[in-house]
Amino acid sequence: MSYLREAINHCGLADLSFRGPKFTWNRGKKACLIQERLDRMLGNSGWLDLFPNSLAHHLSLRGSDHRPLLVELLWADEFSNFGKIWKRGRFYFEEAWVDEIKCSNIIKDHWNSNLMGNLDGVAEKLRLCATDLEKWNLESFRRLKMQVREAKAAFDRIDKNLSSYN
């Protein structure tokens, strides 16, 4: 345990504040119950500057002797615009895109763009990249979605016809 403490100190990590039950691990029954706080959320000084009011939530025990941890990221005031840049709905990256060269090129182009290197610049790169990937998806895969829909409809007709013979 002392090696772990040394590594944490050497890396300049600090324990986040937490909410919930104090102990994250338990073993045994009421008569011989052992409880410890084994699981922790740690951050370095840069991370803590960015998210100074963040909290680790110790969640309910479910199917394990360890409590899951959930981190709540609370921005420092100077970075509060980061969340406002990303106003749109959720972006979904499609697995079908992975093997497409155009997808890779879109991502590389946006990541290598000359937007600011701060957090707002990263957010803007992500937003623009997501927008271009969605446009490309519509242009490249619209026909594929229609073909899938048509194939499902044909399958349903065949299935319906087969079930009427039984």
C-alpha cells in the first residue's frame, strides 16, 4: 500500500471529494463485516484546475463487492463556455464508417486544423468534425439505409406468406 501512496504522491494526484457511502468495498456478513474505501477518483493539478468542483459519487452495490464510481464534472467558471459550444443533440459514430477512407480523412483534417489548442478549440473541432461526418454519412449511406429498409420489408412479406401456409 505504501508503494501506491508513493506513486500517487510522485504523480501529483489528489483524491476527489465524494458523495455517498464512505466505504466502496465490503466483504462478509453482519457479524464479521469488513468495509474499506478502496476505490477512489484521482486527478492531477491540471485536471483539478479544469474541474475544481468535481465529485466522485459512490453508487449502490449491485452484483459486486465494489461500489461503482461516477464522476460529476463541474467546470471552472473560465471554462464554462465549453459545454455551450456543443448545443446539438447526441452524435453517434457508426461502426460501418471505420473501414471508410473518407471517414478517416474527415477526422484527420479536423484534428489537424489550426483552431486554438485550448478546450474551446477542441470542442469546436469535435463539433465541426461531427457535422461533416453526418453530412458525409447522408451522402454516402442514404442509399444503404433505404436498401436495408427495403430488404426488411421484403423479408416481412416472405415471412407473412410463409406463416399463412402453416
